[in-house]
Amino acid sequence: QAQLVESGGGLVQAGDSLRLSCATSGRSFSGYTVGWFRQAPGKEREFVATIRWNSRYTYYADSVKGRFVISRDGAQNSVTLQMNSLKPEDTATYYCASSQTIITSNLQSARGYGNWGQGTQVTVSS
């Protein structure tokens, strides 16, 4: 499987913005669904947002709807997660993941994605 590499994490203050990027090496995202998940210490991994590359269909967790925007960059063959109005509770390691076969009813399930990046840390101070 192609390697997924996240970038763009960092330390910001509440109310700030960050832009995460997920890139793939050696393979296009065409035909894939690419999702973002996050995991805070002591908590389970949770769904954040996802995008179907070909149709550009997007879906968000309620906790980030209206603040985060997921999009694709065909020229860069990457998926970005623009995070605005960040809150301390957004602090987590953020992972991107991809799937060629995930069905719509499973878009929020981590088990539906077979390829994962190593994660990038996002810390939001109050």
C-alpha cells in the first residue's frame, strides 16, 4: 500500500487555525476515500472528517462541523484538513487514513480504512 504522510500539526492557542495535509507517495488518491481521525491520550480514536476523492463528497463529525473543512488538492495529490476556531478539546494526534472500498454507512468507522499514516500532533492551549 502507498504510504500516507501527515504534516501541519503544531501548538496553537484557542481560536487559532491550523492546516493539516495528508499526502500519498507513489499513488494517486483517485478512487479512494480519505478520512481524518484523531486520538487524545487515554481516549479512543474518533472520526473527524472524510472525503471521497472522485465525487468530493464530504462528511464531518458533529464536533467539528462548521469549524473544519476537508478538501482535496489534485495537483498535490493530497487531502487537507483546515481547522478553524480550534478548542483545547481538539488536542490530539491526528491521523489520515484511506480506503478504496469503504461504504457510506461505515465512513465514520476506523475499521473501514485499511491504510493509515503515522499521525501529527495538534495541541491547542487555552
